Amino acid sequence: MISKKIAAWIIIFTALVFALAVTRAFGEPGHHQNSLGVVIDDLNPYVYLVGLPIQGSVFECDKNVICTNAIIRPYGTDLMHTESVTFCGNESGTIINGNQVFVYRRVATRFYDGIACHDLEKVLLLSDQQQEPGQ
């Protein structure tokens, strides 16, 4: 007969090996390779921020480098909740009144004196009126 102490250690060891195998199998999100050997990334590189621009300011974030700081009230949040995003370059012409969708890369493009700025890929203006199909 196996003693209870040895049986307990065998069960603990088996559970540990099983847990490590599951972690190895499912714990690696991100990069996968397909049959062509091309790396496929599962993560979306873009952020889609839907909201109303409250304030925008253009400033010099480094010598001869312009950045734009936008304070945006995201759609569907409390009135006091805002998000501040710094974009590389002068984007004051693209930020206007009205609900907009800001599309920018999740990872900061550049850093200037500890300030991260993102490249603004696209800004879409949302219409307040929804049109019926065929009109």
C-alpha cells in the first residue's frame, strides 16, 4: 500500500504538471505563424475613441516639434469623465465640434521628454440624425 503522504505528493505533482501544460498551451496570446511562416498578430493595433472633443491645444513638445493635446468626453460615460490624448503634429484642423470617432495607434509613436504622442490615423464625424435606408 502507498502511504497517504506519498499519494498526496503524487496528486499535487500531477496537478502542477497539468496546470503548467494548460498554461503553456493557452497562455501565449499574440503572435502565431501560419503555413507560409508569416507572423500573425491577434491584437488590434488601433484604438477607436468615440466622443465629443471638449478642448484641444497645440503646443511645442520638443524643439521644432508640434503636438496636439485633445480632451475628449467619451460617448456613454458620465459628464465628468474625460480622456486626454496627445497626437503628433498639429491636428487642430481635424478636431471640430460634434461627436467623432478618433482612430489612432494603441502604442505611442514617439516620446518627447516623457510625453507620448500618437499618430492620428483618421477622424470620422458622427451624424446626429439617423437616415432611413433608401433616403
